Amino acid sequence: MVECGTFPGMAIATEPVIGSPAGEGKITASARLFSLDAFRGFTMIWMFSMAFGLHHVKDLSVAGIPLAGIERQFTHADWHGMYAWDLIQPFFMFIVGVAMPFSIGKRRVEGAARGSEFRHVLKRCALLLLLGTMARSISAGKPNFDVINVLGQLSFTYLAAYLVLDRGWKVQALSAAGLLAAHTAFYLLVSAPGVTGPWDKNANIGWWLDGAVIGKHWGGGYATINCVSSAANTIFGVMTGFWLLSGKPVLKRLVMLGVAGIVVGLAMDPLIPIIKKIWTASFAVYSTGFTLLALALFYWVLDVKMMRGAWVRPLIWVGMNSIFIYLFHEILYRWLRQTGLVFTGWAVEWWGAWGQALNECAVVAFQIYVCWWLYQRRIFFKL
């Protein structure tokens, strides 16, 4: 398939794989992993779904089942703990890592020199930071140097992962562990005026550092230094990408390590609480466990069992233009929601909260349609 367009987007958007041999076997660096595109598309739809409007009907029930419990999983934990919605960013950052051996391997097969490769990586990181800042600024209606958004964080984690890309799994594992240890030590051992405890919301060292260095604090307790520990998730993704390229059976390994990550993350929680908003080491490990299990499921269904019915197509359409749809959603969501009410206002008048939920679902469907339109014309926005 032909690529069109050079607007910055997902670096791994090369050529969609239509099929691969059933069963676990050799995957070449020049190929695309069907399950990875679908996993990425699932993650992005989950992100821009805005809970499919469940927040409008969370106080209601269906067949006696309260919707509040389901809706809660489409929110972020206020501080300690984790809901399903908190996995979106770890999923995406891990997926970027998995894709690196494929995308960079493809460039090397095509003869790219290491010097130009490194410049390309630096350019990509700069564009990620720029695009994330632009999207946040447009959304806020004013210049907003926001480096805690997904793209801003990726600009650091992608570079960190690239620096250990050719170092082997032992160095990669030690690097990820070292970043988590350094992040934890910083929170535990460093104090400053206004810091009341290592894990206190809006009173920890990460919170203080943002105020001291950039002169502002992020809402919700987020900290810029998250990029240090979240880089571990991207490096774990790189390691997984190389396992998939090794030609050895990896499904059992994905499941075993996924379960281990969840168990270890929970074991760490009493000492290092699971807090997504400051990306504690326990959260990094815990979220990686769930990510590995999710990837294992997609890999088993789509690349081992080859169960590729019509249900997976929307995931591929979105997964092939992931950063485009991320920016599209960040910049236009509020406008899309208001525009949608022009066509669904009758439903709101008739059904109230359910009509509002219908409008949210219509916005989700339109965003998927945009990705379908691009896919049909073989337009894949990329860095």
C-alpha cells in the first residue's frame, strides 16, 4: 500500500500487514504486526470515547445494574489506586516501544545511516513535544507549554528507549530498573519547602520541582518528572518488540510476565503506592503487567489464531493513524460535541441523559469514520 502525506504522525506507520502465517513464527523487521496495530487502535478509541457518554447516565441503571461502577472505570483515579482508564497512557507508551525494533529495523534494512537515524529520532522527539504543546494550547485557547501530555512525555521516553535500543535485553532491563529506582529515590530522599511527604498530592517533590523550574503546577497532581519513570514502560515495550522479532514462541512469556508485573506491582504498593499521576515505580510495573496481558490477548487472537473478522477493521483504521486522531480529538473534541448536538438535539429533548450519551457515541463514530476515510485512500500521517 502506498503512503501519502508527510504530516507528523505515528512513526511506525509503514505498510499495513494484511496477513501473516498462523501460529507463532518468524516476524521480519520490515513487516507490521497486525495485532499491534489493532491494540493501538483499541487504545486510541478507548481514549477518545469519553466513556461513550456514560458520565451522563452514571446515576441510572440498566436491568437493575447500576452504571456508576462501569462509568468509574472510564475515569482516572483521583490519587492512590488505578482504574481501567489509567491504562491508556501506559498502553500507548508501551506500544511505541514495541514498534521501535520494527520501524527502526525497517529503516536500517533500507540502508539508513546511523547518523541520519539519530537525527531522525531527535527530530521526531522535537515534533512530538511541539505537536503536544500545540494541541494543548489550541484546546486551552492560549499558549500553554504543556509537557505532561502523552506526546510531551513520549518526546523523552522515545529518546531514552532509542539510546538502549541496541544494547541487549540485560542493559535494557537494567536501564528501566535504574530509571524507576532513581525516580523513587528522588521522591523518598529529597525534600524542599512545602513538601509534606513523598507521596502526598500537591505536596511532593515532583510538585515542588515543577513550581521551582517552570513556575507552575499541573492540575490533578501531575508532575513533569513522570517522564523519567514512564520511560521504563517504553523500554519494556522495546524488549517485547525484540522478543516478537526473535522468532521464538512468546505468548507464554507475555502472559507469565504480565501476571508477574501485576503481582510485583501490588507487592510494592504498601511501600511505593500505585499512583498514576506521579507515575510511581509500582504503577509502572503494575500497568506494564496489564499491558503485557492485553498484548498477549491481541497477539493470540489476531496473529496466532488469525481471527480477523470485520470487528477488527475499525481498530486497524484508527491504529494506522494514531497520532493524527489523538491530535484531531484533542483540538476538535469540544467543537465536535457541540456540532453533534445540532443533529442529536432531538434525542436530548426526548431522552435527556440518554440523548447526551447518544451524542457522545455519534462523536466517537465520526472520529472512527475520519480514520476509515484516510485508510481507504491510503493516507497515513507519520513523522
